[in-house]
Amino acid sequence: MRSLLLIAALVLATSACESKKGEVAGVGKWRFTTSTLKDATRDGVCQPTELNDGRKATWCFSLPPYKVGKRVAEVDLYFLGTDPGAKLIEIQLKVRGCVEDEVDRWMRTAFGPPIETTSTRSYWKNSFLWAAALMPSEPGRCLMHFLPLTENGEIERIKLK
């Protein structure tokens, strides 16, 4: 009985870090609260890069795809720095052959109603992340950006695209 209580307490403690009123801190297995560069190097190809503001980062690609509605999305990740403990600072999902309504429904199911919508994009925000869905970002392709709330400069850059 005591071990069951301990397991239940651990599950609650773990989920409390991930959810605030059911909010998620990332997409799929990638979480802004826990994912590091070391996690991505097991599944994909990672290369050093530089962000627009001059910070050193690592871009990871060729990662396992993620299902968005009925379509498959390519996953790209960005980490702040190049050491194995570098924190995740952006998740990008790229859907080719995109059907905008499918992406919109998937985003609304996962993140609730958008905080703002224009003719070709919508934005979401919760306690952990800010998200943008560019529908389409170019003909036949939708691009979704997910960033932690601390990435104000990148959020503003994406809004201006």
C-alpha cells in the first residue's frame, strides 16, 4: 500500500510540472520544461547554427515525424547552445500537402482557441509556450512554430514574417 501511494505521488508531481490546467509544455515528446540537446541527438541530425540575434544554437532535423491531423509533419528543433544540456527553444512542424482546416482543428484541439487570427495565421499562448500556425506558409505547406514564453525576440520575428 505504501509503495502505491509513493508511485501516485510521483505521478502527480511529474504531471504537475507539465500541466497547468491541462496545458502542455511542448509537442509530442518534446517539452520546453525538460528536453535537452542530448535527447535530440539520439533521434536526428544536429548542427551548430546562429540565431538572428547572434546567439549560438543547435538545429536538429531528420527527427521522427509527427502526425498533425491526417498529415505527417517534419520536425525541426532548436536548442540554445551546443552543449548536451542545452535547453529546447523552438519546435517547428512542417506539413507538406497541408489542408489549412486540418491544421487549425489540430491546433485548437491541442491548445484551445487562438489568441489572435488573421487570414493566413493564428497564434496561441498558454503558461508554457507561444505558438504560431502559418496556414499556408507557402503554397501547399503549413509551418507551425512553438516557443517558450522567454523567447520574446524570436516570437516578434515570427510575427513580422
